[in-house]
Amino acid sequence: MKTNPWIQNVPLYEPGRPLEEVARELGLSDVTALIKTASNENELGPSPKAIEAMQQTASQMHRYPDGACFYLKKKLAEKAGINPENILLGNGSNEIIEFLGHAFLGPNQSMVVSETAFVVYRLVCALFQAPCIQVPMQDFTHDLDAMRAAITPDTRIIAVCNPNNPTGTSVDPQKLTDWVATIPEHVLIAIDEAYFELMPYDARPDLLALIRGGKKNLMILRTFSKAYGLAGLRLGYAIAHPDLITTLNHARQPFNVNAMAQAAALAALDDEDHLQRSYDTNTAGLTYFHAFLDQAGIPYVPSTANFVLIKTGDARQDCQKLLQHKIIARPMTGYGLPEWIRLTIGTQEQNEKMRDTLLSL
Ligand SMILES: Cc1ncc(COP(=O)(O)O)c(C=O)c1O
């Protein structure tokens, strides 16, 4: 067999290790003894309303899902003050990043990202043989001016993760809004807001207003994987001008969003209390982390998301040590940060255990 030669150059994504696998390795019979702080999940779990909706949908799993996601788009549109035509749903927001590759990228069509941005943007470039122009960050934050300056005539996409994973930083909301207006119209601006609902209120940009105003080269990406605690269902969405949504729909498989995900998301959107609890727990956890790291003199990057990037010294070794204490953390070696680990904020009890263990390393 002859495969496409470039496929071998697409790095394999290294996911956080499953709880069951780690429990087996440590000889534990109970996965609840572990703290999984490696994948920026919501430790409160899904909304009880979403769980109930999934249970109710289970008996209908012999049916194909609604390929148009009619009700979910309708509800999302109502909440965001936009039209259903502005929305595209994906099997996780990761799938939508891949749609961008299909629609925009190629060997002579580049993407501009930050050097330490969410890795999937780089992987998608490699998948489509597209040059990935990587711009150094400034103080672990997107350098918006340098990114704009890096645009070349063949650039098709400029992507900003706000907040960024793994640094947790976000850019000034007004600066971002002003910057969007300065990007040439032939370049799609993809703003990845995976952690939007967990961000401090005053850090949130209002880019939806630009979409409502008819801006054509802007796309916002959101997900149910973080604040909504539904990562296992794989559901993300894009908000953009209807013309762009139509274009991306050409790259989409007919039933890319499963029926259980649609039912759970509809119910989760009705559970404002659970979303608020998730926000409050995360905000309190971030404050707790920042305070104890300050107190201990451990270098870290102040975060606006649900995780913190922490400089511990030897990331791989330190994650191994944390594992011995039943904490699954993520070394940032793959991001070129071999001295840094990333920890996801958990419940207060989990945060305290992470603190005690970190201090004892
Ligand atoms: C910045 C960013 N974008 C997108 C994603 C992917 O989210 P999803 O689960 O919706 O594919 C993540 C997941 O960690 C992320 O950190």
C-alpha cells in the first residue's frame, strides 16, 4: 500500500491518560481515588438535567440523529441573540478546526497561530500540508500585533485561542475587538473561545456583536466540553456569517453530532444553575491556586481558564511523582515547555490535595 507521505508527519495527539488505565497501572480498584487534572474537564460533571436527558434518549439510539441539529441550533441562537444560520455544530470543536483545514488550507495556503497555542491548530496544518506560521508569545500571551505582521499573501486563517491552552492567558477584550477590524478581509479570523463561560466576566470580549453586524471573515468557536462538563459526548460549535457556515457544511459528514449529545446539550443549556456553579467553583479554585503558588514562590502563569501552567522544574519527572500520589497531571514538554506542568482546577477538596502534593515535591 502507498499512503500519502505527509500523513506520517502529522504528530499523533497525546491525550490525557484515561482514569481506568492509570488505576490499573497503580493497582487501584477504584478510579475515584484518582484526581485527573490533565484534560481541563469539569470536575462537577454534567448537569443532572443533561444526565436525565441522556437516559431518556437511550432507548432511541437505533435512530439516526437529526443531521441538521434543528432544536439545538435554535436554542443556541436564541441564547446568543443570533440566527440558527450562524451556527455550525461539530463533533467537538476540534472537528470544526479540521473543517477549516478542508475549506481553507493547502500546501500554499498558510495559517498563523501563536507558538504556544492549542496544539490542534498545528496538527490540522500538518494534515493539510499547510505552512503553519508560528509567532512567539509575549509573556505567555498572544502577541496580536506580531501575529498580524506575520500574515503573508498566502495566509488563509489567523487563529487566536482566547483564553489560550496551555498558558491560560487571554488578551485584553477591547484590544482583541479592535485588532479583529485590522485583519485583511481575505484572512479568516478564528477566535477559539473553548473556555469562554469560565472566563472572568471582565475578560470576555463581545465578538458576537461583530457577527450580528454581518462580519464575514470572523468565526467564534465554543464547546460543551469545558464549562458544560460534556467532553465525553464530543460537541462544539462555530458562530459565523451564514456564508461561511454554508461553506464549512460542505466538509461535514451528515450525522457528525450524535443524538445523545444533542439531547444533553439542549438540557444543559436550560440548567443555568449548574453553569453558574461551574463558574463559581472554577473562579474560587483559580483564586486558591494563584494564592498558594504566590505564597510558595512557585512560578506560574495567572490564568483566565480552568487550569494553571506551573513551573515545577522537570515536568515529566514531576508528573510521575504526582502520579504516585494519584494525581494525573500533564507535562508541557510537547509544547516546548519541559519545566512546566498544567493542572486543571477541580473541586476544593481536589485543589487542596493538589496543593499539598505540589508543595511536598
Ligand atoms: C483552546 C481549545 N480549543 C479547543 C479544544 C477542543 O475542545 P473540544 O472538546 O470541543 O474538541 C480545547 C480542548 O482542550 C482547547 O483547549
